[in-house]
Amino acid sequence: MVKRALCIGCNYPSKKHGLHGAVNDAFLIADCLQRSCGFQPDDICVLHDMLPGQAKSSERLVELSRRPTRANIVQRLQWLARGA
């Protein structure tokens, strides 16, 4: 059985009271899963609404397929279930 993971980081950069660090946390968890738990990079998906460590202006730089939209989250949950 393949181990898979879905990490989602939403800083909500377009909101007045967005978060700081949620995207960085998602990438750090993905890295920890690889280094400490034996996950392969292709078996981890990180959905995020801005680039890690960047300002709000980076929101548009995130690939559409990597943004945490409802459709992308549902698609990735199905990807997780297929591997179960």
C-alpha cells in the first residue's frame, strides 16, 4: 500500500485578517513526512494559496491546480481514497 498525504495551507491573502504562516506550515509538514515518515515526494500533495515565505502579491503565481479550491480539494481527497 502506498502512503499518501494531502497538506493544505491557506493564508487567505485577499482577506483583511488573513493568516501568516499556514502555507509555510503545510510545506514544513510535507517535508517532515518525507524525511521522518518515509513518504515519497510524488505521494504528497500540497495545496496552497500563496508561495511559501512570500508576500500577498504572490497569490497569482500559484498554479491553478495547486490552489486550495473546493474542486481541487475534492479531487485530491479522491486521489487519497484511491490509494487506500
